[in-house]
Amino acid sequence: MTGRPSSKRHAFFEPNLEIPPQDVEYFASLPFAAPYLSSPLYEPVPFVTRYDAKGTSNKFFSKVINTADTIPHLLSLARVPDSKPNQIPDQRDDGAPDFVVFVSLGPDLCGFQDTVHGGVLAALLDEALGLCAESTELVSKGHTRLYTAGLEISYRSPVQAPSVAMIKTWVTKRQGRKWFLEAQVLDQDGSVKVEAKTLYISSRVDAGL
């Protein structure tokens, strides 16, 4: 990957939010992340809630868990719009998720000894799923807002800390205003640690909903 990472092809993401080069370099050095960073199917995009905003918005991700001992490095990648099918496929492609997040998990995220708190994982999944939905062309160019209606999480095995994990997300189905998404948290060996399913309800911004 050469040049400054760009997210201009994704209307939802602010192109003026710079992606920290140290995060790109950190994950590019890891064998399980490097193929995604070098793939023409993906491009880095801002994990928008990790950037400080006005008022009290985004403080959990931009302040509370944005430290050297919580989440020192985080990088999100979205499928390049031209590389995605025009319609949502009948089956998800495990090898080509719609949205990917790489995250370095520090010791201050622990609940039990050397184990990331399940609530932190739930928050990361919820945010990654939301960004996955928002990054789809139908949403980002359609002036549509999505609201979480339900989030179901299955914890399969503990996530160790410190460690590095990967979150894969997919848009699996759309029925009218209902958007269905799925996600997985995997360790560096590719073992699935956590799975999630969520339902979002969309509404038109110009409808005043």
C-alpha cells in the first residue's frame, strides 16, 4: 500500500480525518493483518468514534479506551465500493467481510485475570457493526440513519489481554427498513472467540424520524 490512506470513496467517512500512520504500520507488520492491508479490495477508513468530538459524544472510544494500556492501536478497513456485489449475497463470504477492524487489546481492558471484559468486546462489536452498515453505499449515499434494534452476542472462548484481535463484519440481509448484520471476533490464529448478530432499523433523514 502506497501513499496516504484515503476514504473518499466512502461518503459516510470524513475524508479530513487522518488515519494514524503508526496504526497502519503496526498492523501491516502482523502476518494475519498484512493481507488485508495489501489487498486491492480494502482501504483504511476512520473508525470515527475514536476521534474526539464536541460535547460528550464519542468519549468512551476517543478517551476512555484510547490509551496505551487499553487500545493503543486500532485500524478499520472497508471494502472498496466497486469490489462489492450490487446486491446483498444470499450467503456471507467469510473470506471477504464487508468491514474489518484490527484492534490491539491492552491489560487495562481486563475483567478476569488476563481476559478482556465482555462488555468491552460488546461495545467494539456494536461499533464495528454500525460502521459496517454505515459504510454500505445504500446507506452512506442515501441519507439514511440506522438505529440499533437488537444485538445478540455469543461468547465462545475468552479473549486474552494483551493481544491483538480482528473483527469481521457482514451485511447479511435487508428487508425494507430492517438491516441484518453479523460479526466475529478472531484471534491472530484465526480462532473465533465471539460471534454477534444485530438488527438495525433505517429511517430517512429528510423524513424527520
